[in-house]
Amino acid sequence: MSTKKVKEIDLLQEAIQAGDLGNYLRVAREKAGLSQGDVAKKLKMQQFQSISQWERNASGSVPIKTLLKLVEIYALPIEEVYEVLLKYQSKRMEEKLERKFFGKSKNKRLA
């Protein structure tokens, strides 16, 4: 196995453990040998900015229908994607609740 493939597997595993949906999608796209533009075309999108935003966790979450299409495009195990999405959404909900209850996130309260 090449060093690049081992690194991609490691990065995917890190993203899964961290619940980092954006990084997970970026690594999966790169592993599939696709550019953001390629993915936009496959999704019949005019521009690739949405893909960039999803990969940076900058626009909320990927719509579920789109995420399921990405599962097919990147040939990802659906159980793995579900696990990452669940962790990602749980983290987002926790941060949102902390802001509502305490005015800031737990990480900032501990600092």
C-alpha cells in the first residue's frame, strides 16, 4: 500500500473519530481522485463553492439527499458516513445549546 493511501486512511479515521464531516468529505473526495469542480458537475451544481463550504464546515450541514449522492460518488460505506454525520450534528447541537444556556461554548468557559 502506498504512503499516500495510508495517509488518506489515517486522515479518514481521524475525521471519523472527531466527527469532522467536512474533513471527512474532503479526504474522501481526494481519495476518489476528484476535484471540487468534478463533484459539482456530478451533482449538477453550477459552482463548486458549496462543496468548498461543506468541506470547511462553513455552511451548516450538507443536505441529506446530497450527502447520499456523495456516498455513491465517493463509494463510501453508508454506516461510516452516518457515524460521522451523527457525531458532527451532536457536536453542533451541544455548541448551540451551550451558547443558549451559558452565552459561550464549554471550551471557552474552561479557558
